[in-house]
Amino acid sequence: MWDDLQHQKRGLANLREEVATERVHKDDLQHMTDAIFRKLDRIEDKLDGKQDK
């Protein structure tokens, strides 16, 4: 029984590590999407400028 408990503890520790490394924090995601949209806006502005010429 003690071995089973230790095995479960190791499994839980591994699961916690996997979850912590594989998820994206909401703030990080917001920062990335803001940067992407700023770049898309710049591209759109450049295309609009070329279209006017």
C-alpha cells in the first residue's frame, strides 16, 4: 500500500509539472494577440497606402 501511495504521489507531481509547462497564462496570450493585431494593422495600413498610389 505504501508503494502505491508513493507511485500516486510521483504521478501527481509529474502531472502538475506537465500542466504547468503546457498551458499559456491569460496575460501572456493577451500580450501575444495584441502584438499580432498591431502588426496586422501596420500591414493593412501599408496595403491601403499602396492602393491609393
